[in-house]
Amino acid sequence: MRNFKLTLEYDGSGFCGWQTQAQGERTVQGELEAVLSKIFKRPVHAIASGRTDSGVHARGQAVSFKADTRMKSFEVQKALNSLLPADIAVLKSRK
């Protein structure tokens, strides 16, 4: 397993905050984990350095996740940015 650190920015206007909600509202964590799970073909849990409330924007939020992969960090960033919705962007990816 490799541990990755992402630096995200997002426009929170269309989100009910960072953390996945039981009611199924759209969240940044939910969108990110769905794309990570698609890329790595298994469930992936993302952990953020902090949470945001509904409608709050972020620039430079640190997020980590673990994946069993040989992908380089720049490849992870490229794959994520190609699949994430337009209101979320990965600014950096590090191993």
C-alpha cells in the first residue's frame, strides 16, 4: 500500500460540505472517493486535514488516501483531474 497526499481546491457552492453524509447529499469526499474507487477498482477512503461546511470553498486542502498501485503521483493527479467534476481540482499529488 502506498500513501498519497493530495492538495485540493474546490468551489463548495454545489456541495453539502466535505464529509460524506448519511442522507446521500453531494459532498467533496463522496465525489473524490467515487473517482478514486473507479481508478483503483476497489473502495478507497480519503481523509482530509479538516472539514468544510455546506457551500464553503477550499484552496489548498490536504487529503490523504492509501492505494495498492504502482502509479506515480503525477499519474494519480492526471487521472483524478480527468474524472473529477469541474468544481474539484487536484493541485498537487505526492507519495
